[in-house]
Amino acid sequence: MATNLINSVEQVAQEDLVMFINACLACTGQREFYDDAYGQRVSIDFLHDYILGNYRLLYARSLAVGINHFNSAQIIFKLLATGRDRLPQHRQEEGALIAAALRNLPPQRAWGVLQQLRQKRINNRRSRAIARDYLNIDRDINFDAVKYRAKVRAIATHAHLKLGGELGNFLFRNWQQKIYTTPLFEQFRQAHYSAEAIYNLPFTVAEGLAAKHKVPRDVFLSRIQQQMTLGEKLRLQGSAERTEVEINLDLGRLPLTKLALYILSLPLETRKQRSHIFHQALQRAAGATLKKAPLKLERVAAVLDCSYSSFGSSEKRRRPLGVAVATHYLLQSASKAYRAFWTVPVQDALQITARGQTDLATPLLAALSSGAQLIVIVSDGCENDPPNGAAEVLRVYRSKLDRMRRTSIIHCNPVFNSEDFSLRPLSSMIPTVGLRDAEDLSTMLNFARFAEGSASLSELEDYLGQRVQQMLVGSGGRWE
């Protein structure tokens, strides 16, 4: 009786943690095709509080699994806000995880977390130490002081940090001193008086000063490009087209999923004209991804959803479709034999658009008959043509034709379902894992055994422990 109870408790814990990690891989708190942003944020916030309250150590270790930046920031904030609840034996590990995860965040996210601590008036010793260490890591703090000046100043004040030299003067004694020896600070000062000086500043800083100097938008965009980050160039594509300014984008620097999303954002005619260039760029991006996270597969088939719902939302435009295209190129590069089956037949993945109903049963049947050892399904799981068609195919296949599970089938879902705090599954016969970016596919294939329920809680804990060690060794950092 007692053994059964223990087993039941462990099973619930395992299911809770898998659900949470899956949610943290897919959810970004933004609007999806079927869900609004408010529902997404309420659901994911509830999940965070539930896992934090019941499994604090494993909640912290989730930072090492490769979850997205939105949820990493949430975990860091909630751990720092509830420091009194941590157990003494886990103090050092939790602190090291927070510091390493904060360093891994994009600067704007990291400064946002520290600013959120200030807004919520959280100012314990550990949060001050984390802020101090973040300012002192090997980075260009002068660049951040210019680009995120208000945030850096507010955080330094909140955490009682002592900033000497010109950094302190620049942040607290106004920038209007006669001259700075720090080049970037001097350029910022000059840019308030000279329109020519703005082109030496970070784009987001220069943009405001350009408006002050009344610089025409097209002139500003054409001259500031060398100061733009890749993300800024991608965001400015639409604006540049309206002002007839060409943004020079180096396709070779874009990661796989972002490259796929960029290509899908272009007009069909442009994609046709530059098809060969884009195809090679995606192949190179897939190869670069596989160098970082090796993945060697044999016979693989992919069932890829390009139905209308794969368009995503106004906040995540074409995101599910972009993940499907990027996964297509990644699997093609990683496999000895590969075939792709889309919900709508296509000759060229670069010409694809989100259209039609979601018929997963037809391409799934084709994939099952292809002789593949691994079938990867990329879909939001909202099947309607016919409803539950793929689920019935999978039920019959698993129960009648493949009882020994010789064919591995994995459903990768890029969309979080706020109604039941999870990813919408296709069938209980196969595991469903979250997939924010195609680059995470290697990790997700390893994580699928936990989503399937075939691994125990102790195995999941061991897996998280190994990822923690990899993260901390890779970061080279520690927290006292």
C-alpha cells in the first residue's frame, strides 16, 4: 500500500515537471492563433508558482534544460523574490544557476529582470549580489550604460552599487560634462549637439536622437545600419520597405529558425527569384546548428503542418510555420534518408504559405508507409480535417501494427495551450514535446522519453542534474 502511494506521488511529480518544462519550451506569454496573450500569461504564471511551491530545487534546475528566454527570466525573478524559502543545502547551486542563466539572457532581458526586482521592491542580499556580479562580468558595460542607461542607473541605485570613474558620472551626474575620455560616452554627449555624431551610437539610442535632430527616416536608416544588431535589422525590414531603404542583412549570420522566419516574411515572388540563395543559406544554417548540437539519424520522415493556424498571430507571425520549415532543413541535413510530408502538398518548402484545414492523418499515413525509423510531427495539434484523424491512425498503428514500437514517433508542438496549461497532444500513444526553435530539436528528442512517461522521476532528476553540471561548467561561473 505504502509503495503504491509513493509510486503515485512520484508519477504525479514526474508529470508535473514534464508539463512545466514543455510549457517553458513553447510559451512566451504572447498571443497565439487560438489563445490571447492574457490567457497565456495567466496560465504560465500559475504553472511557475505551482512548480516553485512544490518542487523548488527542480524548478531552479529547469534553467539548465534549454527553456526559452521568457521563462528563464520568470524563473530567475521568482527565485530571487522568494530567497527565504530555499533550503540551506541548495543555496550555492541555486545561486550559481541564477547567475549563469542571467548571463545567458540577452542584455535587454537581463536588465529587465533586475529592473523588475526594483519595481517589486525586492532588495535582499542575494539580489544585490546578483546585480553586482552582472555588472562586473566580462562585458562592455559602457555600451549597456548608453543603450540601457535608465535601467542601469535605476538598478545600480536599487542595489546600492558603487560605480567609480566616468561610468558613475555618466549615469548619476548627468552626461553634460565638458568631455569624456570614454569614447562611447563622448559620442553620446556630442550626439546631442551634432546630427552627424548619432551614427556612432547604438541604433535604439540613435533613433531617438535622430528624431530630435529631425533627420529624415530614410536617411537615418540608410546610414545607421552598421550599428544595428541582427534582431534590429529583422524588425526594421517592414519599416525599411515603407521608406524604400534596403536593409543589408547577412543571411550567414542568422540562426536557422530566424532565417526561416525571415524568408517566409518575404513576398512569394522574391522567394522564387532568390530560391537558390535561400536554399543554400538554410542548408548552411542547418549545418552550423548540427556542429553545435550533433544529431545523426538514419531513416527519417517528417509530418509538417502548414495549415492556416500555422500562421500564428500578429505577435508571433508565421512562427509555427517557420519552425516547421527550419525543422525540415535540419532533419534533411541530419538524416541519411529523409522524406517530408506536408499537410498541403508542396514542391518547394520555400514557396509554402499557411493555408487550408489541418489534415494530419493523410501525411501521417504516408510517413508510416515510408519505412522511416523516426517520424517527427511538427504541428500545433489542432486537427480538424477530420477531427482526431491522426489520433485514430496512431491508435491503430500502435495497437495493431507496431506493438513493439519499432518506429519512434514524436510530436513537436511549438504552441502552448493556455486552457489546460500544456501542449495540445495528438495522441496518448506518442510523446508531445515543446519546440520553440528548430535548433532545440536534438535536446527535445532526448527529452521525449520523459514526455512519453517511460522514464521515472529519479531518471528525470538525474537528467536535470547532468544539465546543471553542463551549464555551470560551460559558464565557468560560481556564486558565493
